[in-house]
Amino acid sequence: VPPPSLPERPPSPIVGAVRTDPIPVLAPESKLTSSVVQSLLAKAKKPREPEPPMDTRVVKEWFNSLEGLTEPDKWTIDTLTAIAKDAKENVREIVYAIERRIMQPADSDAKLAAWYLLDSIVKNVGGAFVPKFAENLPKLACRSMQITGANQVKYAKLLRTWAEMSVFPAEVFQRIKEDASRAAAAERDK
């Protein structure tokens, strides 16, 4: 059975625009035999659903777990990474809790431990965690990686490793550089 013939697209309403190639337009009454086309049309008509509210119970559980992460302990980080891997339906809650932990006032080892947990999750679990962490990574980096001493080298190594392994898109590192430059300039102007 040959596919139904499609009508030509009407001329462009933009003054002076000329189309030389006919663009097929699906008329609502045309019978489509392709289930793929029907599926795509059905998806295109669906409105985008807003994200559901965060599960505060999960956020509190993660906050409580992160309170015990006061130093870069491999066993604890591996355990929390495994829990994150099994709880992919709670990506937003887990990312939110880790980001808040990074932003809390804490000693440098506790902050570094939270960063190592973030690192472990994006490298070992990946998936939806990567773009979710990427959203606020420049802000987190500029606000909490302004550390001097031994941990400064560790933070620089984290960023370098992420860039070399392309863990996050290049735009994220560009934003980190821009934000760091602005922060340094503001610090000089004080």
C-alpha cells in the first residue's frame, strides 16, 4: 500500500520569503499507517508535566546520612554512592541534599568529603545525576572551593579530572572559570 500523498505546505506568510521545496504537512484527516509517526504526534501534543515536589522525607534522610560524612572516608562514600545508585527515582532530592551539605559551614575535610561523594556519584552512577549536579556546579565550586592549604590541591585535581574525563559538559567548566575570575576581581577590588 503506497503511503498517502501529502499536501504541499502553503506559502510562507513572511513577506519576501520564497520556498522552493514542498514541505509535507499532515492534515488531521489523513490516515497514518506508521505507528512511529502516530506515537511522535501523540507525544508532541502532550503538555509538559511540571516536576513533582521534592520528597522531604528523602531529603531529611540524606541530610542525616551526610551529617556523618565528616572526613573523606572511602567506605562511607562508596556506601552512599551505592544507595544513590539504587534510588535513581530520587535524583533531585539526593542532589539537593549533597549541594546543601557542600554549602553549609563546615571544616574543610567535611566539605571535601561531600565533594568526593558528588565525584563518586557522577563517575560511578552517572545518568540523571550528571546534568542535575551540572546545573549548580559553577556556583558550588566558586562558593566552596575557595580554600587554601592542602585541600586546594585536591579541589583542583577534582575539577581537572572531571574536565579530562568529560564528566560534565565543557560549558560547565567555562562557567566555573568565568565565575572564578569575577570572584577574584571582586576580591581584588575590596
